[in-house]
Amino acid sequence: MHGRLKVRTTEEERERKKKEQALKVKAYNSTMSKIQDKRRRKELDDEMLQLTSQILLRNPDVTTLWNIRRECVEKKTNLDQKNGVYDAELNFSEQCLLVNPKSYNGWHHRCWILEHSPNANWEREVQLCSKYLKMDERNFHTWDYRRYVAVRAQVSRQNELDFCTEKIKANFSNYSSWHHRSLLLPILYPYKGDTPKQAMSESKLREELEMVLTAAFTDPKDSSAWFYQRWLLGYSRQELDVCAFRHDNNHAVIAFTNPIILVFTGSILNELQSQLESCQSLLEYEPDSKWTLLTSALLMRAIDPQRYHDKSLQILATLQKVDALRKNYYLDMSSKWILEKGLSDWADSQDVPKTLDLRHEERLNALFYQQYFCIVDNVLLPENLNHCINEVKNLIHTSYSLVVFILVRIQ
């Protein structure tokens, strides 16, 4: 009918797109053929730049073409044609980044140009990052580039931290901004106490934890703040230590572990308890919040793994239902915690080092921390893990033989 827009059928639309794609492929192959011919003839001129532009402005991820453009730039600068060459490339790369702001090649080319330019304007690059982060505040390519240019522009770390705060307040779900923050805080607010080492000064740590809780209560389902909280509370590290030792008149066996159980100072322990109480309060309103549940379980393990053992395992059982897609992850975590308690109880029993009896641990579904098994004579497993018995026996025998071999070589 006249005056009415004709709507293409599905088959017509499919055919139209097929023809369009065929034309694009033909044009691409033709242009690439010209580029390759010119490169063989070493014609690194303005026409070469124009040809590479035709493709890169549509697809900035063709690495070879960026390499060719750098060859063109080097030739021009060697011929003292420096005026405007670097600025033109910066403008071109910016056009490409507007097409794909997450192009590794586009950002890398920009770094290369700035490193070679005698008049690099680093302050402008910081402003460019701010512009791109307004379009997508979570673009980690831009955040990586910002860290690079901020150092060159001598932007103060405090200004960068303030910028992070601004972006986080605008959108809590910003992994890159939380990460950028984690790099700045230990430098701006260093921890000056004794071991275990903390991420930053205690006063600043408390401020950061309050900020995290605000984010968590605002959107308990978002994971970015929970991961940042885990970093804040789990920064402590202990050096490699001996976890088990056994010897007789002829042989010796030593097992090492890293990390071992952390010992928290009083202030940190209080902070952990405070965070746990906040999580429990949030669970009253959001009982199925998986990140709140997982954080609660991890905090319990950090505060007192023996006292909270059963409770933390109950939480993991709940998580297997709430977050069924990650059921195996929670099962493995349960097995680790069960083994940690089993090993701890065994170390205080009269059976060490003869027999490690885990038959009563029916919830155990995998074996971890096998470095501890090298000093035991016999391991008793629950029925569902009987298929691992030979593996454990081989591990015990191999570990013992290996240490004997090492001692012989030393002697």
C-alpha cells in the first residue's frame, strides 16, 4: 500500500545482511592486499597511513596494522617530518578508541606515541581518561592507562584517591576503582605496627571498612565491595614455615606450609567481630544474599575456626542451595575447612604421627593439604573417599623417599 513502510521479512533481512557482509569482506581483503604490497615495497608513506586507517577505524584490533603505522611514524620522524606526526597519531588513536574503548591495541599505540613524542602532554592524557571513564567508569583498560599517565603527569596519589572515591560513590559496582584504591592506600597510609602486616594504618582501615559496609548494605548482591572487604581483612601474610617434622635414626621428613593459621592482634580481631555482626544484621533483611553469607563464613574462620566450625559449614551448606551454580566450589571449601580441623585435632592427639583418622568426616569430598600427609604412617578415610587411598599411600611413600634422597645428596 502507498505511504506505508515495507517491513522486510526475516529471510529478506538475512539475505541483505549476507550481501552486506560479503561486500565488507571484499573491501577488507582488497585493502589488506594493497597494504601488504606497499609494505613489501617499503612504501611507508601517507597513502599507507590512509589505507590502514580505513580498516582500523572499523576494527581497531588488527595488531599488524598498528605495527605498520608505527613503521610509518618512525620513517617520517627519521626524515625530520616531525611536525604534527605524533599529534595526528594521537588524534587517530582517539577516534579508534571511540569505536572500541576496550581495544588493547589502541591504548598500546597511544602509549608508544607518547613515549616517542618530544612534547607529550601527560596532563591532557589524564583528562582524556576522565572523559572515557564518564562513558564507562568500569573500563579497566582506561584505569590501567590512567595509572600509567598519572605517574608521568605527576598527579598526586591523594588526588587519585579522591578520584576513586568520587567514582565509587557514583557507582559502588566498580571493580577497577576499588582495585586502584587498594594500590594507593598502602602508600598513602602505611601500616607502621608489628606483624602480622596490615593493608594500612588502623584508623584508615576502619574508615575503609565503613565505606565497604555502606556499599554492601546499598547493594548486597554486588560482589565488588565484598571482594575489596576480603582484601582489607585478609592482607596479613606469614612467611613459609615448617608444618610437620619427623625423623628416626636414619631419615628425616619435613613438611612446609604457606600460609599457616593467622594470629590476629586484638584490634584487628575486634574489627573482624564488628564486620561479622554487620553481616549478620544484613542477613536479617537479605537472608539469601550469597556474598553476605560467604563473607560471614570467612570472617568466622578468621576469628576462631574451632569455635565457628559447625556454623561456618552450615553457611556453606546454605550457599550450595542459594548459589547452586557454584555448588562444587562450596563443597571444596567445606572439605578444606573439615581437613583443617581434622589436622588440628590430630596434632593434639596421641595418634600423631602414626594414624590420621578421618573416617567420621562423612562431609569430606576431596583431599587438600596433602603436604601434611608425608609424616603419617596411615590415613583412614571415609567410604566416599576410598578411591583416594592408593593416592595417599603413594604420596606418603614418595615424600619420604624424596627427602631421604635429598639427605643422601647433601651428605
